[in-house]
Amino acid sequence: MYSMYFNKWWIPVIPDKITMKINGNNKTVNLINNGEVNIIKPAGLTDIEFDLLIPNVKYPFVPHGPGGFKSAYYHLGRLERYKKKKKPFSFTVYRELPNKRKLFSTSILVTLEDYTIKEDVKEGFDVVVSVKLKQYVSYGVKKIKLVTNKDGTVSIKQTVSRVNQSDKISVPTTHKVTENDTIWSLAKYYYGDGLKYSPIWNANKDKLTDPENLIVGSTLTIPSLKE
């Protein structure tokens, strides 16, 4: 069984196919008399593509998420808001077998690159939306400062204006849930990895019915990873 979320927006019908392309930045160059060599560089941003079936009818095979059945008008409105906000959001896919055995999960910060709405008579009143996402990585401005040493030489001191939030946060602590929080975004914020959500879930089972449904305004315990 699969569950898919954009932040806290629950996708009613999981796509038949999800394509995740991890792009490479390696560069091939020609050396004089030595032929080609491959210069290995850090991996590029991940591209994610899939088609969403958005039902306009309450089918028996379509589970209802929080708040009950939502028509295509509601889901298309959510997509439009993600595009207009111009902000990254959490894309999460939660996978498990029918016996509740966990497989693997995907939790990644992305931007909505573009989406195409397709209406086909074969789909009846339903809508198909082709979605393209791209991984988002936080970045900061590098500042260069020239420092004159005692011997008269000049050296360069480099600083970065933005640092990883998880490097500054100490746990255990508590967190008051806001509208856009997900258990994966909390794990990313406090631990630096969205897939390390299990300690948060285990520490708050008395407050949560499932890891995907966080109650706005509630206070969650954020344990250390060793607990």
C-alpha cells in the first residue's frame, strides 16, 4: 500500500508509475594524447514525474482522506496554490505491504515545476494531471573577506550566511504543530533527514492516530535519535 502527500495534502489515487531521475553532473573532457576522461562531480537535483488521476466521483476503490471525499476542483486548487506560492514543499511517499510491513519511504523537499491538466472522454468526468517536480536544496550567499596577516600577506576568509538548521537545534525538545507540518518535515528539521521520523512517531503515539495526521496546535515530543 502506498500513501502520497504534498506537505499535508493527501493524494487520493496513487499514480500507476512514479519516475525519479537522479541527475548526474559528471563532465567528460579530452586530454591531449590521453583520450577522454570523466571528471566526477556531486549528483545533480532529482526530477520526479507522474500522472495523477483526480476523481470527480466517489468510487468504491478510492479511499477518503481527512475531511472525506474532495472533488477535482479542490485538488486542482491545491496544485495552483503550490505553483503560485513559489516555495518548496515536502513530497512524501509512504510504502508498506498489506501486512503493514514497512518497505521504504521517500521524503524530499521539492518545487512544482509544471503540471498539465488533461481531460479525456475515456476518463469520464475524472481529470488526469501530469506533474513535474524538482528537488530543492537550500543555499546561502558566500561572503569573502580579505584578511591582512602580520607578515603582510593577504588571505581569504569565507563564510556562508545560511547554515543547516539541524546543526543549531538540540534535542530532546518539544514542537507545537503548525498547519504545514508533517512528521517527515519535523524529522528533516530536527534530525536533518526526513526518513528518520520513527522516533517522533513512537514518542507521540498517545497523541497521534497515525503518523500522517498531525493535529494543528498540539505539542509533540521530539526525542533524541538515541531514544
